[in-house]
Amino acid sequence: MAKLTVRDLDLKNKNILMRVDFNVPQDENLKISDDSRIRATLPTIKYILEKGAKKLILMSHLGRPDGKVVEKYSLKPVAKRLTQLLGQPVRMLDDCIGDKIKNEINNSEEKVVLLENLRFHAEEEKNDPGFARQLASLGDLFVNDAFGTAHRGHASTEGVTRYLKSVAGFLLEKEIKYLGEALKNPARPFMVILGGAKVSDKIGVILNLLPKSDAILIGGGMAYTFLKAEGKEIGNSKLEKEKLDLAKQILDKAKAKNIKIILPIDNVVVEKIEENAKIDIVGENIPEGKIAVDIGPKTVELFKNTLKRARIIVWNGPLGIFEMDAFAKGSKEIAKFIATLKATTIIGGGDTAAAISKFNLEDKMTHISTGGGASLEFLEGKVLPGIAALTEK
């Protein structure tokens, strides 16, 4: 990797400022419902402490408080959970900048300090230089381990790098390694599974990966715009009318370059999207009044037959409405199948990661990205400001 990592620094007796992604889901009682983002940063946190850092100052956002103090977006529950996971106390502060905060850090008996939600200040998302300078003044070195926000040029991801030597943590390094290798020089056959609701979310990914891949398998709501572009009937299934021409162009381009785009050949359909809906399985053409909610069994077999030769698989977007058990079968079958392959399996964040977690297959995948939007933009070939700003090796 061309960027410095936390391994390249002498951390002894230094105050380390570290950007983490603790934007975790919580229930209505503000109890953390999934702590995987906190767990994902533990290797970097433990390494910094083992190497004798004086203080480790963690900073994150949570939710969208839009530059105001909103109590339900406080990071207090995160500090509590991190204390349990680390097995040592974490000092929770009530703000993230100012002399008071600086003094509290310096006088804190706890080695690990968590700043309050960065987005309680509007300057964070505006990448305000003064705000970034105040954050940077808290540390001697900056470590970014928040891939989930690396696509944002904010004060805590890009701004602080102008004032401190800046390196990648282990999690960020891992993301760059797996996603970067898949994009730069993938082992062949290289196959891509794309799903999710909208074609518009994935256009950049398709256009960037089309020339690099041996096959692109498309499911989820986005498949029906492509099927419609092929002249198939899609009933009341998801359709982005304004993207039909583009879908047609992509299909033609793939054909001309001899790259397979594989679409569903059968579909699970319902009249109404509800858990106990009556399910039918139909072929490529979907009857009027029916809505496709998952790929059918023949498509599952077709996808498996294609994927079994792959050496690298990148998967971004579920193949059906996986949140409802009745419509999760396609995604589950494909997930279970690729878990048995020798291929490198890279799961793009967000809903795909949630699906893999639901099926209890996290430890069977090579890499599960912690960033939804960030992994999408990376796969589109875009430059991520939070990564670009790190110090070169």
C-alpha cells in the first residue's frame, strides 16, 4: 500500500488522534443493536495501546444531528460498550474541541478517551479549517481507521491531515488491500454480483467493473430495469424508467466485449410485499399485477454454475428483499454457496453485510467491507478523500 500505516510510526509516549466509525445502529432505548463496527476497530486500538501511546483520543460521528447537540445521538452508549469490549475504562467527554477538552485529555487517568459526536458541530461536515486545526491540536499523530467515512472530505477525515502526520489503521489498510486488489489486478475469473433496489446506485460500479470482469450477475430490484430493457415483461416490479436506455447500452456494451451479464431467468413473485404473502415462481416474464421479490430456484442454480469457477467474487447488494425471511432465500443460497468456494470473497458493505450477518456467514467470507457508500464509491473507481489525504509511504 502506498500510504503509511500505523505500523510505520513510533507511538511511544505520543497522543494518538484516531478517527473511527462508531456510527452504530441503536434501538428505541438507545441500546446498541449491532456492535460490529466497534469490534472492527479493536485490533488497531489494542496495537496503539501496546506500543506505549500516552493517550488514545477516539473521534466519531453518530447519526445525523445536523450541527446541533441532539442527546439521542450522543456517543455515551458507545463509550460504555467499548469499555466492556476493551476490558478497561474509556473516558467519555462532553465535546470534541476546546481548552476544557484538551485539559480533560491531559489530566485523564484513562488511556482511552472518546470525544463527543463530531457532527454536533456543523463545521465537521463543512471541513472547516479552524475546526480541523482544533481537532488536530489534540494529538501528535493521526490514524484513520474509519473506512465507512473515507468517501467524505470532512474535518475529521481530510481536514486534520493537513496538520498531522496521517496514517491508516489496520481496518482501513485491509479495506484498501482487498477492494484495491479486486480493482487493480484481479485474479481470473473475476466475477461480480450486484443487487439492491436501484440501477442508479450501481451504474458507476457496473461501468468501472465491466471491462475488468468475466461475468456480472444481477439480481435484486435493479434486475428488472435490465429485464425490461431486454423487452421482458416485469409486471409491477421495481422499474427505473429513466434508466432504461442506459441499461440497454450497458447490455450491448457487455455483448460487444464478450462479457456475460447474467439476469434472473425465474423469479419469486407476490401481489403485495408482506411477510405472509402468497408466493409464486414465474419465468423471465412477470405477469401483470405481480411484483418480483427474489430470484427463483433456476436463477440460483445458474448463478452457482457461473460462480463456481471464480477466483475473486465481489458482491454488492442483496438479491431479494432479504429483511423478510420469505424473500431471503436467493441471497441466502448464494451466500452459503460462495462460502464453500476457494475464491476470495469480498462483500461490499451496507445491506449485503447485513444479509451475510443475518445468515451467520461472516467468518466464511474473505473480507466484509465496513463501509456502504465508501465501498460503492471505491468500486466505482473514485478517489476517496479520507484515503487520498493520508501520508504517502
